[in-house]
Amino acid sequence: MHRPAQRQRLTRILVGAAAVPMMLVASGCSSDSGDGSGDDAKKDSGASASSSATEAGSVVKEAAYAKLPEPCKVFSSKTLKEMVPKGTKSDKEGESGDAATRGNCSWNSLDNNGVDGSQFRWLNVSLLRFESDATRGTGEKLASEYFTKHAEDARSVTDAKNTKSQPLTGMGNEATLVTYDLKKKEGTFKQQTVVTRVENVVVTIDYNGAGLAGDKAPKVADLTKAAEAAAKEVVEAVRTANGAGGGSSAGGGTAPSKSPSPSKSAGQGSDLGKDSGTSKSPSKSATKKD
């Protein structure tokens, strides 16, 4: 008579007993049971954060300037009239694979006075812009390194005489003036080279003059003054092209990118009429000494 009731109680006990292991398993999965699963999660999270930090660290500071002005338009008509009086419209722009990173333009002037001789002038401007690179550094750093090397090249010209060099102020971040005499079959040419860096852009002004066919050589002081003023004018043109302040308007440099290959600025004006400004990149100012 009592067997059905006993069977019901036994069934409830077995069902309850079977539920206990399931509860224990669930409890073990939902709590830190000391098997290290919680530590592993923390390690994974830390590794992810470290990876993100490494990626963030590879992004270098954005270069100040993202544009270059048109090289043949960096000088005012007044400047050209003073520096190349008979060649204000003789501009020759060099070819460039990327106008945003490099450019150059040259002018030449020959004031022929017949039996009284002639006055020759040659002017060239070169611009080279560097972008920031995650492996090589900021655009400013790369430009500064190139500035140093380029200024040294300007001081190392084959057959140059009376070479002098001095730092300049009042134009860009750093600037150097190099002067020398270079004797050619046509006469002795007075060379003025101004190399200046403004943030991540290097500007080079090459300006030379000569008195030909018996005319007097131009005064070095006059040539130097004109070259320095021209360099300041180009520096301002770079700033203006980038909104007069750079930085906020600049767009190159936050991602790794290759900087332009350094090239030497033109300075072949003493070859009387050779269009060095038509070369693919700024031509060499002169042959470097061995």
C-alpha cells in the first residue's frame, strides 16, 4: 500500500541529485575557480593595449607644410626687375614628378652694351619639401639634415676661389650664405648661394653675375643683398601657400610616407644660356670637390 508513495519520494531525490552536478558545473564556469582563465583574459587585454600603443607610437608628428608655391611665381616683378633686368620673362621651370615635394625655376639676363661690354645675371630658386616618415623621423628633422648636407655641398665647389660662408638670420629656421668666384672662359662669375630651411621645406637661391667683354664685375655686396632678400621672399611664399601658418592646413605626414630624394639646386648660370631649369630635378650647383 505504501510503495507508490515511496517511489515518488525516491524519484524526487534522484532528480534533485542529478541537478546538483549541473549547478556545480554552472557555478564553476561563472566564477574564478583558480584555473587561470581570468588571468589569461587580463593578459590578452594587456597584449591588445600594448599592440595599440605600439601602433600609435609609429605615427610621427605631422609636417608643418603640405604644399609648395609655384616656383616661377615666388618673386615679385620688382624683385625680378632688380635681379635679372633683361630677363624678367625668361623663366624656365624645371620638370618635376611631384610638384608638391619639389620644384625649381631659373631666369637669365644679358645686358649687352656693345663695345662697353655686357652684364650677365643668372637666378635660380629650388624648393624641396620633406614629409614625416615613421621610420626616418619628422619632416622638419629630415629637412634639417638635408639643409646641413646641402650647405656643405655649396661650400665644396670644384675650382671655386675665395669661398666664404656665414650663417644668416631673419629667414626661416636656419640659413647659410655661401659666396665664391668661379672663372670661366667668358669671365669671372660671382656666385651667391643662400640655403635656408623653413620648417620641413628647404629653399635654395643661386644668384651669380659677371661683367663680360671688358665690363666691370658686379659688386659682391650688391649680389649678396639681392640674394638674401630673394630668399626671404621665397620663405614668405612657402608660408603663404600653406595658409601663412602651416600645421593646421598641412596634410602630409601623419602616415608613414617617403620623403623626396634630396637633390642639389641649380647654379649653372655661368654657362651662359644653358637652360638648367628644364631638368627633371634641381640641377647641381657645381661639381663637388673630391
